[in-house]
Amino acid sequence: MLAGVAARDYVIPALLQPGDLVAVVAPSSPFPQDQLWRGMAWLRTRYRLKMSAGALTRDAYLAGSDARRAAELAAAMVDDEVKAIIVARGGYGAMRVLDEAPWDALARRPKWLVGFSDVTALHAMAWAAGVCSVHGPNVTGLGRDASPVVRAAWLACVEGSGPRAWLGLRVLRGGVASGPIVGGNLSLLHAMAAAGRLVLPHGAVLALEDVTEAPYRVDRMLTSLLLAGVLQRASAIVFGGFDRCSAGPDGRTVEEVLAERTVDLGIPVLAGAPFGHGSHNEAFVLGATARVEGDSVVL
């Protein structure tokens, strides 16, 4: 397993400017088209958009065949005019096309890769290639239901702004730490570790979120990462939303699981950060330096 590498500096892609060309891709599951059009309508007020008609295809739980999805992603990655790649929706399927994507080309000509959930698999490959990416709403999450705060955080990541912070988080274990912030969806990181594709930099601030997972399943995934020595490489852990992860008949809550499975690591652990599958999903730059202190994370 490629579980860890030395801390490194990550390349920040060129910041987006109004009028830049942005590619919308669908490497995972199909999506409600009305949500896509709403998100694209907002993006179109600022950027030029490029999307293939194939992105609208469906093959059961996938947005078309592996070959179609892989070719679409690869084409966007090597197109020098495209300044950012924004994923239409998560779901499932990104891991099926990892080996067909030209990660060496992304390393040579970095550009923003934006999305979350199933997109975590692509983010993990990007930071393994030494390139920053954006964990934030997919296109379908940027429509009229997205709040001004969520949209502002998204723009701040791809267009650049000063430091910002998540304040007033729940402290599960106190302390001070700093390092490159990486992570995303716990289920996807667990799957990437099982595939031997999870490269976690030593001293990373690890951000984790998930949705519709029973507490015992969250326990199993965290325990697997502990047994693999992955969590031990983090300098701090920041939990975002664990939405609809309700307790079963035994009454054990996911909050109790998160605390119990990480307390013995001896590192700062915070919970309640504003990212994940809930309606308030603030974007942040993976690979950027984060400082954890008290109940706050400065990005």
C-alpha cells in the first residue's frame, strides 16, 4: 500500500479568471439534469463552459461506459485551454477510470479539479501527483439552492483570496498542528487504501466526512485505516459532516465512534467542520497548509 510519503509542497494551479474555459465532466454517476442546468447557469455567469453530450448518458448507476467517462476526463486534463475541471456529480464510478487518466499530464500542466464525494478518488490521485485541488460542491450542488456563503467559499478557492478559518468546532482532543490538508469522503479513502492507491503525506491534516453510513461501518473503516497505519501519519484530524449516519438499536452514535477511534492517536481532533454532504458544504483547497489550534482550523 502506498500509505504515506514525506511532506511536500503542492503546486497550486493558476487561479481562475472570469472568462476562462471550464470543463464539466461526469466520471461517476448520472444526475438529475435540472440540477445540472441550474449549476451550469450560475457558472456561466462567470466562465465559459465546455461539456460533451456524452456526459448526459446513463449506464445503470454510471454516467455511461468506463471508456466514455475515462476519455472525457482525459480530454479535459490534457486540453491546455481548459483551466479547471468541475465534476457534475459524485455517486460512484471514478475509481473505475483512475488508471486511464493522465496524471502525469496534470502534474506537468496543473489545473483545478473540483468536486467531492466520489471525486475523493480523483483528489487522492491529484495530491499524489503533487497538485492542489478543490474539495467542494459539484456542479449539481451549485444551483439556486446553494447559499451565498457556499458559493463565495467555492469562488475563493478557485480564484484566490486571503486566509479564512473554521471557528468554534467541537474539540474531541486538543492541541496544535499544521500540515497540508488532504482527505474527503471516508468511504472513498478507505476504498483507495484497499486498492493500494492512498498516498497520505506525513504530517497531513486529514479531513473526513461521510453520509448514510451506520456508526459500526464508520467504526470499521476507521479501524481499517488504523490497522493499516494510515491515520498514524496525520498531524491532526478534522471531521466534517457525517450526515444521516444514525445510531442503530444499540444506541451508539457516530459522534461517539469518531471520538473513540481517534483519541489514542495523541493528535488534535476536531469535529463539526462545515463540509460534507449536508446543505452547507464549504469548499477548501486540498494540499494547502492548514493550522489546527484550539477549536479552529485556519486554511
